[in-house]
Amino acid sequence: MADARLNAPNLVSAFRIACVPALLWLAADGAMNAVLVLFGLALASDAVDGALARRLGQETAFGARLDQWADFALWAALPLAAWWLWPEILRREAAYVILAVACMLLPTALAYLKYRAVPGYHTWSVKLGALAMALAIPLLLLFDIAWPFRIAALFQLVCAVDELGITLLSAECRHDVPSLLHAVRLRRQSQT
């Protein structure tokens, strides 16, 4: 019997993970355009994997974890790649970069400490925050327009509070919790 983990949505998520070393290598080599194209393709794959899983009826806990790890790896690699290509911009925007990275790492780290697993909450706020970053980062790096990135970085605080709240309210590792309000409802349902 074929492994159920080997399906189209998981291959799309695996592609995103495979992009990470390629992005870092291209950035270290100074290939700015190639980094931007590959990062764009990786972001597009993030929009596709979940929709594909739902459409094909191939939603699995493994797929949700793989998607979460792929997102985490991609967004964690971006500051290093950007540092190699645009160090002066990152130096100037360091406070916002640190804020955005901390807001990504802290909820994930605390969830891992609590559950010994990385949840795939896929919150609405994180989806909106990722879209904001996907639009703001090229404006910052290519055109040196900083204000959209600064707003997107500040919005990461909302994302972090949302995810931290879900982690605090949930006794077990959950996936696909759209918001803190949903976590409150799930907790109330489990107590009745």
C-alpha cells in the first residue's frame, strides 16, 4: 500500500522546504533576482497546499505539521537571505525585523515547549500577516519603501497574541484554529 503522506499537497509543502537551502545558497551567491523569484514561488506554494489538500480530500495531521514546518523554515530563512543581499536596509529596519522574527519564533517555541509539537493553527491573523509581509517585503527590498513593512511587522504582534492565546487555552496540540475566539469556544465546549 502506498504511503498516504506521499500526496500532492504534501509535495507542495516539501517543495517549500526544499526552497530554503536554495534561497540561502542563491542569496550567499548574490543572486538577488533568483532569490526574489524563488521566494515568490515558495509563497505561492503556501497558498496552494492547503487548498489542494481540501479539494482532494487529503487533509492530514502530517500534512498540517509539514505545512507549518515549511512556513516556519521559509520565513526563518528570509532574514538571513535578506541580510546577505540588502544589509544596509536590514540594519536600518533592524527593530522591525527583530519584532517580526520574535513574533514568529516566540509563539512557535512556547507551543513546542507545551505540546512537544508544532501546531498548525493557520489563524486568520497569521494568513493576513503573511500576505502583508509578502506585499511589504518586495517594496522594502526593491524600492526601499519602508512604511508597509513597518506596519506589517507591527501587525505581527496581533498574530503572536492570537497564537499565544490559543496555546494558553488549548490543553492539546490543535491544528486549524482560525482565531483566539475559536479557541475560547473550543475550550467552553470541552468543559461542558
